Amino acid sequence: MNIENVQAICFSPTGTSKKVVQAIAEGCNGGAVVETDVTLPGAPSCGSLGANDLAVIGVPVYAGRVAPLAAERIQGLSGNDTPAVIVVLYGNREFEDALIELRDIVVAKGFSVVGAAAFIGEHSFSTSELPIAAGRPDADDTAKAREFGRAVMEKIAAQPAGAATVVDVPGNVPYKDGVGNFPFVPIVDDTACVKCGTCVENCPTGSVVLDDAVAITVETCILCAACVKGCPEDALSLKTTPIQEKRVAMSENLKARKEPQIFM
């Protein structure tokens, strides 16, 4: 099988999924790499891919499932016996049913999954005072992602044309229940906010608006923390009591470093 193009596709509000997808695509080195980031509203469709393309698809895990908005945004994918590498990023707890859910989504769209992985990304609730997988994916993670990409290309090169592949991955079907939107949003410190609009630009749901001050719509906010982590003035935070309690527990209980898991 000859790969002519690698399509790197990600939903990545805080950049962790994108970083791993890019590293895997670099390791594949099977031709030109085309990046499609479907994070923001109005992002381009993933489009149609053929048998000589390779899709590298990465999404974050929300409560053991594919992030709902990520699942929605990659519905524009269309394959024609196209080989695919799938990867989920989770915050050092568990990825549970997310990887098998992502596999089912892309297989239903006409892809043949030749490799799958679960990598660790800094949790959206992580702070400098209460870190949760802080700095992940790090240099060691991205090195493993590039090596994974190289292994995928070796597998594809040895695979007969037209051979169907469905990689076994952990998880349960039916999937576990997901989580809905929370009844709170990031807090804005009006004394620190300089109204630069970075939070508006970074919001994947269009929930953040800036008029006289920054306002966030609770009904559509997914608590991805893109606005919090991207604010150059540290004017936004997730300090609501339920989140702070969860952050304290996770920071204490998830200190042990977990390593990426690869499935070929």
C-alpha cells in the first residue's frame, strides 16, 4: 500500500491532542501532511479521503468518552477504505470507552483503523498550584508518538492492498454514560482583564463574547479551559467550588505518571 498524503485531523481546545497528532504524522512521513483542525466554529470540513491517504485523528477524552463536540465535528470525515490512526488524550485518570468509541465512529465513516493509541494530556482543571499531568504531552510523549507513526508506516507497507483492518482496543459497548454541560463557567476577573479578545478567539463553542466585558454562556460552555489557559493576563479561572474540590482530589490521587498505550 502506497501512502501519498497524511491528513492530521484534531479537535484540540488546549492544544494537547494537536501536539500528539502532529508528532504521529511526523513519524508517518508518508508524503505531504495536511492539517485539519476542527476545534473552532466554522472550521473546514475534514473532507473525503481515499485509499492512498492516511488519516491521523486525535480527540480529547471527557469523562471516559470522546468529547461530544469532537464527535460532532469529525462527522464531516469520509473515507474509502482509507487507513486511519486514532488517538485519544486523557488527563491521567482513565480513557475508558473513548478509544473504542472513536474507532467505531471512524470505521462507520469508511476508514480502516491500522493503529490506535491513548496518550496523556494536561487536564483542563490543572493549575500550577494543583497540577494534573502538567506539561503532558512532554518530549518523551512526542518521541513515542513519532515512533508510533513510524511503526504504523511499517505495518501499512507490509499490508496487502485492500486488506481490512480493525484494531482491537479496550472499552465497552454500550459505552458508559457521558457527562453533560456543567451549570457553571470560568470566572472572569474584571480587574485583570484587558479585553484583548483572546478568549473569544479560542472558544470552540462560541460561548465567550466581549462587549463591555467578557461574558460566557453557561448553556454552551464545555469547560474545556481554552479561555483559561490561553488568557495572557490570567484573568479567567475555574474556581467554582465543585471544580476546586474535584481538582484537589485529582491532583492528590493522579500523581503517578501514566504512559501512552499503543494498539497495533
